[in-house]
Amino acid sequence: MRLKLMIGTRSLPHLLLTALLWANSAASADAQFPDLFELQAQYVPYVELAGPEPTESQVSSYEVSLNVPVKLSDKSYLIPGASYHVDSIGYRDVVPGFDALRSFHAADFSLLYVQLLPRDVSLALRFAPGLAGDFKRVDSGLVRYNAVVMATKSFSPRLVFGGGGMTTFRFGSFLALPALYLAWEPSASFKLETFLPAFVEATYRIGSRVELGARAEVNGNAYAVRDAGVADDWPCTEQVDDPTTAADESVAQERRCLDHVAYSLASAGLTARVRLFSSVWFALYGGYTLFRRLEPMNARDRRVPGEVQDLPNAPVFRASLIFRIPSD
């Protein structure tokens, strides 16, 4: 078997919005508060996959996220949230016998705690368990855990800096990494914001309704594969040996059996955001990928021999509807 893969509304209660208007809160807390709601769609055009067959693939991604801040006190907030992401994969010019996985999903449930401390310092603790895979079958192999611990300090109303640590699957595999945050506003119209190792963005504001900028980001995940066409076929299971092939299909090979896919993508491009009304924004992102890698992994989290693919770089386009936390 040869396998190729690619990977705001006004109806919110007034009480909730009132709780979000923390005029006396430290400016450093802003770094930890996520948007209330976001809906986005992303498109990467067809590219040719490596290999002797002239197969092409493209990926359309969709994501929705919701966060509900709860004010525990004047100095502490609890923010439960949920998100759902799907990569829908299309193919063309496929050859007979081509095994195509059509979609990968990720569902995450998060809990964020923010504590404001003296001297304009804030502490954020975030834990986000979830499931990621083709969802053909659900088992413990789909479970993913992401976490962040970060402290930030507001040195002035225009400069916030902080750091901590995080665990993430953003690079396709479980990693424990340092985390750095910087928000610098040298003027009322310009802002530089970065949360490493996830993104860096420079934004220029035009009045109170338009934002233009440049952004670089890294995304990815580890998706479990439970499709019967993979799990019930050789090399994952024993089959009747085909004498026309060099492999011995009568013996399963665990190290060559695909268990999950590690996918990572880095891109850079331009952003444009327009405020529609209140704190609801429409955003566009257009850029080009800098790095794309697909790594089929076995159950021991080791690469399946001969299946790693450095995918061709391509344009990437994204549209988003965002409901931000009101700022005044």
C-alpha cells in the first residue's frame, strides 16, 4: 500500500460584556485574554505531491472558537473555551490504488485562569485537552494536551513583556518549549506583538476601524489515523502475501504501520482587518508558506521509513470573523 497525505454577536448577555470592562485592571493582563468568538476559513491551492504519480492535493481549513470570560473578582478571571478545526483535503489526477484520507479534525476544550498581581504583573495558566485525528474511531491515541504558564509585566501603557513555558503540538509532535510575549506600541497607530514560538505581527491602525499589518506564524498538529483502509491493511495487519511484490505481506511490520500524522506549516503574509460594528471585526490574511512538512509516524512516535514529505510551498488565504473583548 502506498499512502499520500496532505494535510460575534450582540446576543451575548449584557452582564458578560459588563464584566469584561476592567478599566482598573493591569495593562499586562491584555496579553492573556483571548477573543470571545472567531470563525475562520483558510485555503491552500493545489500542489503536486512528491512521487512518481502526478497526484495533486489542496487543503481547505475551517475553525470556530468560543471563549466565555467569567470575572471571579477584581483581580482574577476564569475563561473556559472550546474550538473545533477541520482540514478538508481534495485530490485530482489520482491513480488506481491511491489511498486518500479526506479530512482531519481537532476538538479542544480549554480552561484559562488569569490572576492580576501587584506592580502591573499578571499570571496566566491555561490547560487545553482535546482530540485530533480522522475521527473514524475514537480512542486514547487521539488525546492531545496543550498547556501554557506565563507571567507578564506592564512596564508602561505601551510596553508589555512576559515569558513562561508551554507544551504544544503546533510543530506536529509533542514539545515542551519556552514562551515569550511582547506587545510594544511606540505610537497610537503602530503595534508590534509577538508570542513565540507561535506568531509575530506588526500592525498599523487607521483610525478606529481599519488595521493593516504583516504577520508570520507557525501552525500544525499530530492527527491520529484510524481509517480502516490503513489500520486493517498491511503493514499494520497480516495479509495474504502478494508474490509480485518484494515485501512479505504475511508479516505485519509495526514500525511501518501508520498511526498518526505530524503536520507543520509556517507562513508569512499581510493582514487587513475592518471593524464592522461594536467589537466585531472582519479579517483577511494572504501570504505564502515558508515551510510545510508531513511526517507519517508509527505508534511509537517514530517516522515511518521512506514516507516523510517536504511539501511544496504555496499561497495561503484566510478570512475570519472575530468578536473581540470590548476595550471601553
